Amino acid sequence: MTGSIEEGETALQAAVREVKEEVTIDVAAEQLTLIDCQRTVEFEIFSHLRHRYAPASCTIQNSGSALRYRMSGR
């Protein structure tokens, strides 16, 4: 399951929303326990620098971000 944090949302609120959207389970925030956290940032490659990257590359990711939660009570 993947997703992103929307503007004005906490990571926990995003996790609750993503569980509902992705697997149609209503879960309370209290049922989720954070077990891992990473961050990924995607940004556009400036056109004058694209020659340094694979053909047709327009964006690049600076990896390292994901939130992993464990659900209790199920």
C-alpha cells in the first residue's frame, strides 16, 4: 500500500485515510503503531541538466521515505 501525506495532514491522519482508500477498512488512529519511517522527495530535473540522466527522464527521486504502521485489534 502506498500513499502520500496531503497538505495540512499529519502522518497518522494520512495512514488512516490511506488504509480506508486502499483496502476499505475503517481504522482508528489508536489502532496504528508507527514501526518505520523513511522519506522520498521527487523533483523535476531542469531541462538544461537532463542530458546527465537516462533518456526521457523528467523527474528524479531522492529516496528514503515511507511510513510503516502496524495495525492492532484485527
